[in-house]
Amino acid sequence: MDIQKIVAKSVAGEELTAEEKAFAESWNPGNAISAARKEAETKAAEALKEATIKAEELEAQLEELHDKDRTEAEKLQRAFEREQKKREKLEQQFRDQQAAAAKAMRESSISSIASSIEFADEKARQAGRILLEHNLNGVDDLTDTATVEAIVGQFRETVPHLLKASGTGGNGSTPTQAAGVQPQSTKWTRASVESLANSDPSAFEQAWPEIQAAMASGDLT
């Protein structure tokens, strides 16, 4: 069904059928946009595939014409170069797949480590996850239990205000307000914090007091 036709029909004062009413009530613009984007991406991928096949066919025909004027040695050299290009392409695809798999495995490991920490709330968990990933950047092997536990222990000591309180007492700071931290004017978001942590660790460390203040005041969105 077309939502625009249903709207036009309703505006004109025409009675909608039960199916049209149900469709209008369940229609979600976000889902429609997502479906349209997916359809466009699928069509673009198919067009690219067809163009690639056509280009390869034309290249093969061109090579065949050129081969008529080449010696056997030149033909073998061209064939060798084509195979080299194919191999390089496959090797690059393999490296990309390995990098993607390694990244996914690392993110899964960091998420597993973060899940073992009891954070004060969801905002504290998000901020803590970013900082923990930053602290683990220098650790290539996340299965190195001793190293990971040492970093996690240091992490707990550094950001106690992000953690779920285990009891009363202490310096009086709570999960929602770090002791001595005052709200800052800088508007921090989870995306900007994550971007800074990944792009400039030094600047991230310098800005950490402001980020703490944003988390303490509930301004980290």
C-alpha cells in the first residue's frame, strides 16, 4: 500500500478500508526510509556488479585483439601481470577480512571485560567503556589475564565515581557526582568523547576532568 494515497483519500473525506486503517496505524517513517535506503543500496550494488562484468568482458576482448600483434613471450608476460593483479586483489581482501575479524574480536573482548565491572548507571557504563578501551589500547593480547587485571584494577582506582557503590562511607562522592568536580561549559557527547579517545589520547587525558564533570552533572548525552 501507498501511505500517500491513503493520506490523500483520508483528506478527501473518503472512508478508509480496515486494511488501509491498519496500514496507516502501523506505518513507521523510519522503517520506510530504512527500506528505501536498503533498496537503493541493493540496486546500486547490482548496477556495480553488472558494470564490473561488462568492463571485464570488454577488457578481455581488447586483450584478445592486442594479442594478435604480440609475441608468445609478450602474451605470457601479460597473462602473468593479470594473474598478479588478481592475486594482489585477493590478498588485500583477505587482509581486510582478517582486520575486520580482529577488530570485532577485540571489541567483543573489551565488552566482556567491561561487563565484569559494576558501573553506577548506563551513562557511567558508556563513559567507562570508552575510557577502559583507551586504557587497553597498548595491550595487543587481551587474553593476557595478568596485564588486563592490572589495568582494570588501576581503572577502578581512577574512576570510583563511575562504579556502583559497594557501601557507605569514604570521601562522600556518589556515582552521580564526583568529589570536587564542578560542571564545565564544554558540551560533551558520547560520540565526541569516543572520537577524542581514539584520535588523540593525550588530549583525551587532558580533557578527562571536563568529561568527568559532564558525567557527574548528567550532561553526557
